[in-house]
Amino acid sequence: MFKFLVFLFFFFILLVSLLGFSALRTFKAILFGNPKKRTQTHSSASAGRQRTRDSHAQPSHKKIIPKEEGEYIDYEEVRD
């Protein structure tokens, strides 16, 4: 019984400390701004520009399978 109570006590201390660190991180982000959001916004904007440049460089309707490969098969729908 004593081991179970010690386990619960340490588990409670762990939860309280995690909650405290989360609250501190939130207050820090509110007061000083969140540097992660700034870098993500910058990187996503530059990635969007990169995709735009790449899409202009190559045609978007490029054939993957050459015309010489494969054969045409007539399709006929059969209903029961």
C-alpha cells in the first residue's frame, strides 16, 4: 500500500510540474511573442514562392507513359 501511495505522490508531482512548465511557456509566448510561429510563417511563405517558381518552370500536364506503350481496348458495359 505504501509503494502505491509513493507512486501516486510522484505521479502527482510530475503532473503538477508539467502543468507549471506549460503555463510558463504560454505566458512567455504571450508576453514576448512566439519565435516558432515567426520562423514557420517565414519558411512557409518562402516554400510557397519556391513551389510557384517550380510550377512555372515545368508544364503541369506532362505525360508519364509514352504513347508507344500499351494498347487500346474497347470497353463494353455489361449489365445483369
